[in-house]
Amino acid sequence: TQLLEQSPQFLSIQEGENLTVYCNSSSVFSSLQWYRQEPGEGPVLLVTVVTGGEVKKLKRLTFQFGDARKDSSLHITAAQPGDTGLYLCAGEADRGSTLGRLYFGRGTQLTVWP
Amino acid sequence: DTAVSQTPKYLVTQMGNDKSIKCEQNLGHDTMYWYKQDSKKFLKIMFSYNNKELIINETVPNRFSPKSPDKAHLNLHINSLELGDSAVYFCASSQGTDYEQYFGPGTRLTVT
């Protein structure tokens, strides 16, 4: 089993603050995905990172894949109430052999207050 | 247009009953999945089908039986429902197994 540990589990901040969510593992992943899930809905893919050290930006969100491909971070600049949701990281162990099996972290519940 | 849809959205039933959840995707994908999300939001894969063929079958009780009549549909039948089956079940699809997965809105199953 490939375990992904996410931290913090809960995060409650004021609008305009910055934050970082971490996703760590002792296993190597061939790719890592970040999802956001809102109440009553399914997870929605935000980004996929594939190369060690890769950094991707999506407006105020910055995603980084660790050099060793064992960890990832999500940084949000100037958080807004619309960023509120459950953020999930998911790793794919070895493309081509795991048949699309994703291992999910337990999520970070982010609440941004106006 | 809905990409991945599931029915029903909510399902409340008693222990011992048999129930089915249906999933359809209109993305033209060839791979579909069933996930279970527990009360602590932990999402875990149950099954995966590629071109109607079962390719992932995690350690799931054999009371759960998936069925894929065609590439666009994946159903989940559950026999003899137990309290521990209460969860949100998500269907997802992807084009091939190496590409991003798109999730449906979920089916909240409550077993009383």
C-alpha cells in the first residue's frame, strides 16, 4: 500500500492570507494529482505533476512536486472564500503497471473566512 | 452537459437489502472506476474497468459486484447491505489508465 500523508488535516484562515498544504510519502510516485472537492460533489482535478522538481501555477495556486517524487505541496496566495473546500492529493505509483490505481491522501479541509 | 453522472444521488435502505448504483459517462472514455469515500473523507478505489474488462479489484467483499454493459456505463450492485457499507460512492472515468480521472457527483448510501 502506498500511503500519502496530508497536513494539516484542517486549516481555517482569513481572506487574504497565504497557506501551504503538504502531501508526503515514503514511496515514489510517477505522478501526483491535486483535487478539490466541495460538499455534495465529486473531486475535481486541479493539476497533475509528473517530473521531479516540477512547479505548476494555476492563478493563485502553486503546485510543486518534490525532486525525489515522494512529496508535493500546494501553496495558495491571498486565499479567498471561494477557495474553501477539501483538497486531496493522489499519487500514481508506476504508470503502466498500476492500471490507473490512485492512492489518495486523507485530505485537507480548508475554510477561508471573509 | 454532465460528464460523469450517477444515480441515485441519495440511497437510504435497511440492512440486508440489495441495491444498485448506476454510472454513465459521456466523455468517450474507455476506463471507469468505483471509489468509496468514508465518513472521514478517505477515498479508496474499489474497482476499475477498461473496455468493459475488470482490471482492478481491490479487497472488497464479494457482496459488491460491478458490471460494465458497455464502455460508457459502470454499475455497482451490493447484496446483503451492512451498516458499514454506509459511505459516499463515486464513479470516475479516464481515457486509458495513465490519464486524469473525472469524478461523478457521488451517491450517498445510508444503511439503517
